[in-house]
Amino acid sequence: MMQEPSIRAGEPSVSRGPHAPRASIAPDTHRNPTARIVLVVLLALVVGGTWWLLHTRDKADKAQAAASAKAAADRVTPVLTSHVEQRDVPVWLDGLGNVAAFYTVTVKTQVDGRIDRVFFTEGQKVKKGELLVQIDPRPFAIQLESAQAALVRDQALLKNGQLNLDRYKTLSDQNLIAVQQYTDQKSTVDQAQGQILADQAGIDSAKLNLDYAHITSPIDGIAGLRQVDPGNVVHATDSTGLVVVTQLDPIAVFFTLPEDDLVQIEQAMAKDKLSVEARSRDGDKLLGQGTLAVIDNEINQATATLRLKAIFANPDNVLWPNQFVKARLKLRTIPKALIVPAAVVQHGPQGTFAYVVAPNQTAEMRPVTVDTLQGDNAVIASGLQVGEEVVAEGQAQLRPGAKVSTKALPAGAASSTSSASADAGTHRSKANAGAPGSGASEAKP
């Protein structure tokens, strides 16, 4: 006969079935000091291992960073360089303009009549006073002859009236005729004299009409397309003319500039005449050189621009009316200016700077002040010296002290990173020249 296991004191009573698993009893760590020590040791090992792992990784990262920095310091960066030059630099203001004839005359008839003959060829150079069109002169010649005949008649009447007046005066002085008869005759003579004056005016008018029948060029210029063919009857009231004559030498160029340039233009005009260049649409070919003549008396509010007029000598007719040109106004000349490619100037949080190649072939960051941008060049006010070698391309990979391998920038090459644009068209002041995104006039000194 099996005996039930005895239940020890302090042990919980557990009812076991025939298939019930044995209950596992967790050790009481609160009452077992050994278990508590083991737990603390394990926790310390975990914390220490974690710290050691992080510390080791941090040391590795620092070592790797130091190695990368050393490698970067030892790495030679290829760059394109240029030298700081010194020369006189003209400051230009660039604008868009169009050519206009100095004088434009629409030749019209001043009398009615039939066109007998046209003496000019379309596109021909004509001189002032040169005969262009002949209107049938016969009606005006007849008017002249009639006026002359009337004058002869009235002169005869005046002569007879004057003789009668002399006789009447003698008889009146002798009291042989009434005084009224003498005064009537005197009035008749006065009327005859007035009629002679009218006849003379008629003669002058007929001569003028006869002169108007010979239509001449009012100016030196180029004859345009013929508007009326010979045989047509023209009238002084016709809205269309016979031909348009334009004077091309000299010729005018109208162009616009930002209104912000008005003050400096007026100041420069007060000192001397300002020269203007007219260039082709792409700006490469010089078409002519002229002088600024006048500034328009108002600013266009819609575009915030002012309109200017320049006069050009045009003996070879290189400039043509309504031709589109790029006008460049020479504002002043900066003597002995320091010049670098515009791409040399970089922009940073502290302002503008440039990388200068030191004698040991390392890059030195140098703060610079820009006076103005002129095309692909920048005029440096301070920060650089004549002859120093500066980095023109490749600055993105540089840092102060980096070793560089230099190659001269090709002459005339324009960097894609240049802060001057070929179509900017406006000069900026010294205050704006160093600011990011500032424009510049596109003149090549």
C-alpha cells in the first residue's frame, strides 16, 4: 500500500492528478543573496560591454576621420588658375536698342497734277535738292503767263490813271474842276496800284506752283520704294506720299537702361561727352561708335527703364533703320584696376572670397571686395595683389590649406560658374557687385 508523500513545512500544497506536470518553483532571489550578486554582476558586465563597444567604435570612427582628413590633406586637387592683372578698365552700361533714321521724310506733292516722270531709282542715294518727280508743269506755266499778262494790263491802267491824276491836280489847283473829281481820280490810281500788287502775288503763286511741280529731295538720304507710278494723277490732299527718303548718315540709335543708372549717367554727362558702341545681336561685332545725345525726359513706369538717344556716323551704311543692336554706354574708366575672371570670386557666409595659390602649392582662402563686374571679369577693390595666382575653376573641392595642382585657364575662356551673364545688360554698383546673384554689364574691357 503506497503512502502519500509528506508535505514539508513551508511548501505549498499542490494537488496532482495522475497526469499533471510537476510545478517548477522559481528561486526566491529576494531571500537568496547569491542570486542577487549574480544578477548585479551580469548587469555590470552588460553595461561595461556596451560602453566598451561604443568607446571602441568611437575611437575607430575618429581614427577613420583622421585618416580621411590626412588623406584629403595629402590629396592634390587639380584646378584652373589665372593671375591678377592690372590695367585701365572702362565701365560699360549695356542695353538693348534699335536703329532709327536721323531724318525721315515722306515726300508728297503740294500741287495737283499728273506725274510725267520719275527721276530716282528705288534705294538710290539722293542729295538735298535733287529732282525726284516731275508733275506736268503746263497748267502752272499757263497760270504764270496769265498772271504776268494781268500785271501788264494793270500797269498800263495805272500809268494812264497817274497821268489823269496829274492833269486833275493842275486843274484843281486853278479851281477849274471840282475837288471831288480830283480825289476820285486819286482813288482810282490807288486801286490800280493795289491791283498791281495782287497781280504780282499771282505771279509769285504761279511760279511757286511751277516750282512745286518739280518735286526735289528735302534731305540727303536713301530713297525708298516708289509709291506712285508715272501717269497717275496726284493731289495735295493724298494721304500717301510719293516716296520716303531717310537720312542714314548720321544715324540714331535708341536704347534703354534701368532707371537706377540715371544719376550716374547724368553725373558723367556733366563732365564730358559719353561714347556709345553699337554691336551686333550676338554682341561680338562692332557696328559703329557714336556719342550719347540726349536722355528722354521721362521714365517708362511699366518697365522701370529710361530711354536714351545716341548719334552715330554711318558713312558705309552698316547701321540700318529698325535694326536691332546691343548698345554699350561707356560710363567711366577705372585706372590701374585689378582684374580677375569673374568665376574667381566666390560667395560664402562671411561674404565674397577667393582662393589664392600659395608658393607651397596650397589653397589660401582670401576675403575680397568687388568694385564692379565687367563681362567675364571682376574688378577687385581689395584683397588681392598684382601677379597673384588665383583659382578660377575647381573651388568646390577646395578647403583652406589643400594641396593643388594648377593649370592656366585658357585665354578668353568663360567659366560656366561665372557670376556675370552675357545677357545681363546692366552695370551694378560697388555695393551690389559682391552680392550673390548680382548682374553685371557684359562689356569686355
